[in-house]
Amino acid sequence: MFKAFGQLPSGSRLSRIKRSPHYRSGAFQNQEPTDVMLKTASFFKVMLDFLNKPKNTQPSAELPSVNTDLRKLENGKINIVWFGHSSYLLDVNGIKLLIDPVFSGHASPFDFFGKAFPGSNTYQADDMPDLDAVILTHDHYDHLDYETILKLKSRTRHFFTSLGVGSHLEYWGIKPASITELDWWESVKITHSIELTAAPARHFSGRGIKRFQTLWSSFILKAGDSKIFLGGDSGYDDTFKQVGEKYGPFDIALLECGQYGDSWPYIHMTPEETVQAAIDLKAQVLMPVHWAKFTLALHSWHDSADRVTAEAKRKNLKTTTPLIGEIVTLHESYPNKRWWDINH
């Protein structure tokens, strides 16, 4: 269990971190001042609220899903298959990329805390095809899962992640040569036709008491003429506009739309901010993620989906809201049924 906490950066990795322009006073910094929790918020009240959270923070019935054979996705296209929360598979013309996989059934180091909704954990690590890459945005438990990484490491060619996160991976037995860590605005070629660029996010990191020791990122994926924004976790700020002006337009943006709260408004977006972020990015399609698997906030489990789709409709922005396991195909198929209505 304790190995799941990972290991803080040291040695040459820490030396590289200290040279980063985003690392100051012994910690990584956001582009603008960002409180993880409002100074006026009571930590004990928040904990008490979580202990007495409303019943509607979880669905009333098992979530529906689609059973897709991930090893037989149609080639020559860009397919996206979502597994709930922020885990999804990108099949880019046959190149298999898995983002922030969490298949253990819990979003914490303990299997009794942060449990997945019934029906949301239908896909397991064994269901994944052999992977060209795993892309990890940051080291929080709902994005970097120890049990999942152990099951995938022998079938993954390479791991790409934010600066410092490789310390956890190396501690868990992944060879340093199979890990690439990126600082914000650094780029790397995954294949000759697929380029990955790390971009800022407004968030934080940490798997234990000490925070801000590894970096958190969003990623820009360029594959031929197609561009995809992989949002990770982020509060709203001007970064989305910067990225949109420099790298946009995007064919699709996968952006967090859940786990927001009044006490932590700067590290997660409200659904309305998610829509604005997609507009800032000049995204043709928004795919909202970071919902429908774990209760990490106090809003109803479907509130984020209700609000993000309503706001997108008001702003005339196209959305896709696939079921878990349902295929999204760039420029061809964008499922948008309100499947969550059945479990209100």
C-alpha cells in the first residue's frame, strides 16, 4: 500500500526541476497566484460536508456502458474511447495512446476510499491493447494509479508525463529510458507524425503531505493535420486563450467539467468555465471529462454534464458525451445522447 504513495524527485531529476522557470522557493508554481483552497474556507467544515455528502453525489443505478474490443478499432482514423473520469484511449491511425488510466476501482491509495461508481469500472488494464504510450498529466491518485501502472508497464513502450512525475514511475519499476518528462512548452515526438507538447494548467500536485514537488500539465497532441487538446486538471485562466492563439484551432478538446466546489474555485473549472475554455482554445468539439466515476466534490454526480451541455448549447459549441466504452471518431462520429438522465 505504501508504495502507492510514490517517491519524491531526487538526484539528477531534482537538479533538472530546480532549473525549471516554473520552480521557485522549493516548489512548482502556477502562472498566476492560485490557492488550492480559499483562505476563508474551513478545512474541517469541508471534511464534515464530505462525511455527510448528499446521496445524489452518486448515481442511483449502475452506469450503462458499451463493450468495445479495443484491439479491433478501425484503422486509418483517430478514435477516442472514454473509460470514465479522465481515462481514455486515443487510437491515432493505429498508434495506441492511453491517457491518465485509473482501473483499480478507487481514486486513492486505499481501496475503501474514493470508490468508483457501479458500472463505471467495467474496463480493466487487461482490456487495453499493447500501448505505444501512456500519457500522464499529473500525479494525483485519480490520474496516476499505482495498481494500473503495474499492470500496464510490461505492455507499454513509453511513458510521457510532466516534469518530476517520472520519479514515481521509476520507483515502481519502469526503466528511466522508457520515461520522458516535459516542462511546460517542451515538445517531443511520439512517432514521426505525432508530436506532444506540454502546456500550463492551473492546478497542483502531490500524493502525500508535501505538494507542488512535481509538475501538472495539459498536453497538445498534433497528429498530421489534426490537433487534440488533452486538458488534465485545471482551473480557468488566460492559458486557454494563449494556447488557442498559438496552437489552435483544435479538432477536439477533452476538458475537465467536474469535481468543482465553492471552496476550491481556482483549481477546477465550473462547467460554464469549461465551455469558455473550449471556446478560448478554438475547439471545434468539446468532450467533457473528469466526471461519471468518482465522487470528489459535493455537487450531484450529473450536475456537471447537465450544466456543460446546457452552456455549450447556449454558446453554440458542439459537444460529444459518449457512454463509457463508446467510440468517438474525429470528423465522423460524436455521440451526444443524454445517457446520464436515466440515473438521476
